[in-house]
Amino acid sequence: MKFRLLAAATLATVTLLGGVAHADQLEDIKKKGELVVGVLGTDEPLSFIDAKTRELVGYDVDLGRAVAQKLGVKPVFKQITLAARIPELQQGHIDLLAASLTHNKEREAQIDFSLTTFITGQKVMTKANSPIKDVPELAGKRVATAKGSSMEVNMKKAVPTATIISFDTSPQALVAMQQGKAVAFVNDEMSLVRAMVQLGDQRKDYKLLPTIISVEPLALGIKKGEAGFKKVVDDTLREMEANGKAEGLYEQWFGQKSSLKMDKRAFKFETDKVAE
């Protein structure tokens, strides 16, 4: 009985000391004076390397900078792959994911999400001379997309018999389609519009199929259970919405001030809820 009491007391002491020793993520970030933000760096205009300055820029990058500014710390950007996004966050190698991240119910079991920061849809690109007129005709065909992306899952749901060929990045998947290694390429509509712009005179050689295979709410990723840090991230986004900076970022990277010339923004930074 004496031994049991001693063991229980020791365990309680260790637990208490462990709790005191472990600061939450928000305190850790402030203590080290920097916010490590995971970005892709290959997904213009969300995050990419500026050809002139060789620095990371883009919509996701600016959101990461805004959170760092709110915290009063230095933003440090780390390039990661699509497949490594969630593991890098869970293992503490990065503090915040700003990496073209779709918020869905499946991922909520792994990480937490900020307010929605962008809404797009996923579509399919094929060569203009392809006989394929819409998504259902991809049955039994090879379709290229990025490894570890929601496009893999959604394309398989849309056309179960399609053969999904995955690559480390979306640009690699696009090249595979162009080279004939796949008959189609799946990505979010915003990225496909950008790809068409970048193709210049060659854009006439490609087409987008009419069906949207899914609607994708993008958000910033946060380590599970870090309520204090999530509040700071969400407060930052709400302030950006209120002061017009959210609208300004959209116009700069997607709207009429950009090369994409996309339609007026049809969403706001206001909710972290997504459909089932």
C-alpha cells in the first residue's frame, strides 16, 4: 500500500512537471521569434519562386506573413511536397501550413484548419484534339495529378475505373499529360486557368472539360489541439477581411490586377466549417 501511494505521488509529480515544462505552440513560436510556414513553392499564384528575385511569393505566402506580423515574429518559409504537408505539421517541423491545402472532413481527424481562405473547383484538362468531351469518358483512361492531393481522391470518386498516375508536383503532372503519358490532367480550376495563361499561343491546343468534379475550400493548416494558435490565425484572417486586405490580396493574385483576370471574389474569410 505504501509503495502504491509513493508511485502515485511520483507519477502525479512527473505529470505536473511535464505540464509546466511544455509550453503551448503559441508560446513556443513567440519564444523562438519566428513562425515556420510550410509552402509548396510550385503552385503559382499561391506560392512560387519569383523569377527575378528568387524569393517565395504568392497568396499563401502573404497569408503566412500576415500571421507572423500579428504575432510580432519573423516569417520563415519552408518548401514541402504535397504528400509531406500533414506529416511535416504533425511532427512539428513547421508551425503553419499555407500550402494549397483543401479542408475536408477526412483531414479534420489529423489537423485543425483556419477559416476558409479560398474556394475553387477541381476540373480536368485534356488536349484540344482529344475525343473526350467530358469527365465520364475518362473511364479506363490514364489521368495525371499530384501525389497526396485531394485531386487523387476526387478523381477516383468521379470515375472509379480511371487509372490515376500521380506525380510529386502539379507541374510535373501537367507535363506528363502534354507528353502523352496520360490523356488528362486534374487540378483546381484556378491553377488550370493559370496554366492556360502561361501556355500563351499554345493554349489553343488544350481544353478544360465542363464538369467540376468537386468544390474545394482551401485553408491554413494548424496542428491538432492548438486552440490558442488557431485563434490568432483566425483573428488575423478576420481582421484582413474587415480592413479590405483580403480583397486586395485576391485582386493582386487572382483578380483584374493579375494575369489570371478571374471573376470577382465570391467568398469571405468568415468560417472554418465545411460540408460533409
